[in-house]
Amino acid sequence: GAVVSQHPSWVICKSGTSVKIECRSLDFQATTMFWYRQFPKQSLMLMATSNEGSKATYEQGVEKDKFLINHASLTLSTLTVTSAHPEDSSFYICSARVTEAFFGQGTRLTVV
Amino acid sequence: SQQGEEDPQALSIQEGENATMNCSYKTSINNLQWYRQNSGRGLVHLILIRSNEREKHSGRLRVTLDTSKKSSSLLITASRAADTASYFCATRLIQGAQKLVFGQGTRLTINP
């Protein structure tokens, strides 16, 4: 089946630094990818829809300057958390496709 | 905002028993999907049921959909310890952006 690979699986960074998370579709092309955030024992909250070759569409309440999304190719979308703060610590997951979506393994971000 | 609500939020049963999880949603949907998430991992697609379908089976999984009540249920028969995970329903809306909206999830624990 289709595979979505996310990297890194976990990252610890200092407050104020930026962190980039990659999401790759390994065996199919994805013109659209989705970025979610998940707090412990909670559901997935859609942050933004990443569109290849155009600007991402952000959900209400998500700061686009804080969470930069780049979808430069049909197989790669990146999420950069800029000037990270401890409250940005969370589990970030990407996915591709809306019907029978395929998810990356997730990235555990800890900002200290 | 969350489209779906699931109950129970947590369920603990003995191995071999059946587990039933319910999902309710608010607006008209194109389809409803169930996903499984092991702790700290990405989501895995389990089953999709379209709005014109009432019941669907896949192995030990049985999903029902009642569009008049805007609800769905996931039944796992003959549960196994390996079924321990969180289970989420997700809906694809008829109108609006191409995205999935997730329910709150049910944390299922199968005791050996």
C-alpha cells in the first residue's frame, strides 16, 4: 500500500529555535498533504492543507507565520515551526489523500 | 471544530470479548472512516463506509452507519491484546474543503 514517511520521529529543541519536519509520499504523488497536531490523549486537529506549487490553506486560529508550510514537489511537504516555544511541544502528523488517508509516523516535538 | 464525538472515551475489556465504539457527527457527509492509532504512532486506515451504505465488514471489524441519526459504530469481534489502541472516526464532508475531520477517539484496552 501507499506509504507516507515523516522525519524526524522525535526532536528536542531549545526555545526560540526553528524546527523543520518533512513529510514524503514514497510511492505516489500527492498534490495535497495535510498537517495535524495532536496533544496527549486527544484527537487530531487539522492545522493546514499543503498544496503543491501554491500557498497552504490554514485552519482558523493557526498562525501561518508560526507554522510555515512548503510543498515544493509532488512528494514532499515540510512544516517548519518557527521560534518554537514550550507550548508548541506536541505530536505533529502529516497525511496524504482524503479517502483512505495515509499517515506519516508522526513527529514528537519537545521544546525546552 | 471537531465534527465527531465518540463514546466511550475509554473502554477496557477482556481478551476475546467484543468491543463496540460509537461515533456521532453533525453535518452531512460523503463518507465516514475509522482509523486506529497505536500510542505515539501515526494513524492506520481501517475501513471506509460511504453515506449510501449501512453496514460494512472487514475481517473482525464491522462498521454501521445511520445517516438519519448521524452516527456510526465500530465493532471489533473476538478482541486480542494487539487491538489495544486508540480508535478514531473521521468524516469527509459533502461540502467544503477536501479534508477529514476527526472525532475525539476511543482508547481501547484489551486485557489478556
